[in-house]
Amino acid sequence: MNSWIIDLAAQIVPLVFAIVFHEVAHGWTARALGDPTAHDARRLSLNPLRHVDPIGTIVLPGILAMLKLPVFGWAKPVPVDMWQLRNPRFGMIAVAAAGPLSNFLLAALSAVGVGLLWHYGAQGAVAAFVGLSLGYFIQFNVFLALFNLLPVPPFDGSHIVEGLLPRRAAAVYAKLRPFGLGLMMLLLLVLPRVAPGLGIVDNLVKPPFEWAIRHYFELARWIALG
């Protein structure tokens, strides 16, 4: 039981921070590009209490961890008013990309932390917990980044695609946004059951996830041997 609790804590804390930092990165970028909406709503804080969605940030990840299933979740989206951005079209691309990019950066910093633990031969219960948490932190950040880059509303990837498309095509693509939740459920839950070989997580997220994880831990080994 104690080891289960420790493992759960080592997952939940990194997951919450990865999700919160992802959302705050959107708000920081929006403010830098002219939109103060998130700042005015006091959502640029790293205090998890300002971003927690009870179901997406606590209940669902906890249940998934207890069932030993892949852990994921979400926070309350940071408010962004694209029309207050100095360049709304390309500003939204930058704001959307900021979340996944922040997660890749956090994963790199975590890999450096793991490498330093190995380099100095840190031992003991605290070091073991920190190492376990950092390992999960790398995985959660990479998965969160790649998952959000899927070009499906309401994920960040959909805002990037919409900003890159010609204006007429972007207007047509934007019409999918009200159906985003249903489309997401269809692609993520229904399609893999109906046609297991067509699951978008297995086909679009898992391969780059495994590639990235290998390289992040190669970075950790490089730091350890430095």
C-alpha cells in the first residue's frame, strides 16, 4: 500500500504541474502579444488552485493511476481573446504552440535533473522519489505536448492548423470547433474500439512519444556521464 501511495504521489504532482504550466504558457504568450485577458483574470499564476478542474486535474488522473492505465488530464483553459492580439491570426498560432513547447522544455529540464541525480549517485528514499517523479514528469510533458498538437478541436494543434490554412479553408475548418468534444470522443474512444488499427493515439502520438522519450533519457545519460 505504501509503495502504491508513493507511486500515485509521484504521478499526480508532476501531472498537475505539467498541465498548469501548459495553460499558463498560453496566457504568458497571449499577454506578450497584446492580450491581457488571462492576466486580468489572475490566471498567470502557477498556483494550481487557480487552474484546477476537479474532474480533469484530480479525479480522472487519480482513477487512471489506480487502474494502472495511461494517466492524462486537463486544467481549466486559460482565457484568450484573439482579437486583442496584435496579429490575431498568427498570434493564435504562437499562443497555441506555447503550451506544447513549454512541455517539451520542462521535459528537457527534467531529463537534466535525472542526469544530475545519476551523476552524483544520489541515494535514499527522497532521491528515489525525486527520480521517480522526474521520470514521470518527462513522460507526462511529452505526452501532453504531442497529444495537444493533434489537429482536432479543441486541441492546440487545431488552432495552429487554422492559422496556417488559407483564410477560406480556415473558415471552413473553424466550423468544426463547436463539435470538438464529440469529435474528440469519436476519434479517441469510439474509433479504436471499432477499428483498433486506426487509433490516433497509437498511430500519431505513440511513435513520436517513444522516440522523444528515448532522446530525453539519452540527454539524462549524457548529463550523468559529463
